[in-house]
Amino acid sequence: MMHDPWLEAHAYLRPVAGLSAEVNRAAAGIEGLVAPIPDWEDYRSDYLAGVPLLSSAAAAVDLEPGGRMVEALVSRLASATSSDAEWLAAETSALATELRREPQVSRRIAEFLLGDETIILPSPGLLRYLAWTAVARYLRPVTKAFGEWRDEEKWLRRYCPTCGSLPAMAQLVGADPGRKRLLSCGCCGTRWQFKRTGCPFCETDAQRLSSVTIEEEPGLRIDHCESCSGYLKTYDGEGNEHLLLSDWSSLHLDLIAHDRGLKRLAGSLFEFEPARQPNGGEVS
Ligand SMILES: [Zn+2]
Ligand SMILES: [Zn+2]
């Protein structure tokens, strides 16, 4: 179990921190396949037209080997004997059994991750989380090279340039006048530039953003849109991206936002289910 000042101060995050650490440990132990770097010139016109890298036929990044890494990760978690979370071993062994029955499963996991809604796979919430953990590793050399190649000013879109997901969080970097806002993908881990003001969830021009700062959390704030009520948790700092952009490390901000009537429109691998009010209108 990790000992981090953040977790000392937020004891209620320890179960999810433990889960994340265990899955990362297992992912580090499987055979790492490596996605080949695409020819950027083949992809350039799709990039300029707003086609995410993984959806581009011209870039032709094959996610299928990443799908095989997902199968290996699920099997490894299923056979873990000393698990911090017993339910994880039980859930993953049920999932591993079901995946073995699926035809062409590595290919279909890849298509499932890219949003093909015709692909129905077992335990989709858990699978999506585990699958992105493995596939983000498979893609790491590509996402790194992509970050070096792409001209951020020519994207500035609300969805991830690599995988097309909506952002999970945002980050403010640098100092004025050159201060920038990056959006952060909760799936593949890409960070990309977006306009400083403006809402990534609605594209009306008249949108206004407001901020909620939380006294005890100087590095984090909640930016929300007055036209669609969507909010984005924002890390106002640099150097601790690994923890503070992980989404799970700030689940308490989602609770605060929910209490203020804001809507989570951001993408998330963590199925966020705020506690239901006894007389609330929401039914799960
Ligand atoms: Zn992404
Ligand atoms: Zn909005």
C-alpha cells in the first residue's frame, strides 16, 4: 500500500488507491507489447480534419495486440493469490472465464474501447477500466511520439486527439501571459491543449465558466459551465500529474459538484454513483 500525504489526508480514498495500485502492479507484470509508431505524414490530413489518431484508417494503429495485453492482465488479476481486494480476484476470474468464451476477443476489446456500441462484452465497466490500463501501456510510445509531432494549435478540440474520449479532467500549466489549459484523457492518458475559457461539453459561444475553489485543496478546483451545468475538475499546478490527474484521487470533488447540482459530463473510467438522497429523484 502506498504512503502518500494525499492519502494520509484523504483516508476515504484508500480503497480506490489500493485498487489502482494493484491493477498497475499486475499490468507491469504482463508481457509488454509495443505499438509501432505510425507514419505521421499519412495521418496529417485526418488530424487537420479532427479525426482522432486511433480512428484514422490512414494512421492504421492496430489495437489488437493491446487487446491481447488486456486478456493477459485479466488472467493475471484472476490468479492473484495475495490480493488487497478479494472481490477483484473474484470479479476478474469470472470475467476471464467469460472472455475465454468470446470469439476474436482481443480484436473485439479493441473495437469496444473505440466506442463500437454493437460490441457487447461482459462486465463492461470493469473491463473498460482494466482494458484502458493495459492499452495505455501498449500505446505509450505512440502517445509520446504523437505529443511531440502534433501542432496543438491545430487541434484545440474538446475530445482526445488520440482516442476521441471526452476529457476526464483539466490542468492549468505555465504562467501568464502564456498560461495554458490542457484537457486530460481518463482513458489513454493523453493531455492536449484547449482554449483557456470555454466549456468542452457544449459548444455555444455564449458559455460562461465559473470556478469553485476548495479551501483544503489548493491545487484543485471545479470549473463549471453556466449554460450546460457540466463541470470539469481542474488541477491548477504541475509536478503531481500522476496522482492529481488520475480522476479517482479527487472523487470527493465530484461529490461537492454533485451537491451543487452540477453534472458530470466528463468521461470517466470510475463509475461515479453519488449517494442517493432518500427523497431524491434519481433512481439507478
Ligand atoms: Zn484518449
Ligand atoms: Zn457547457
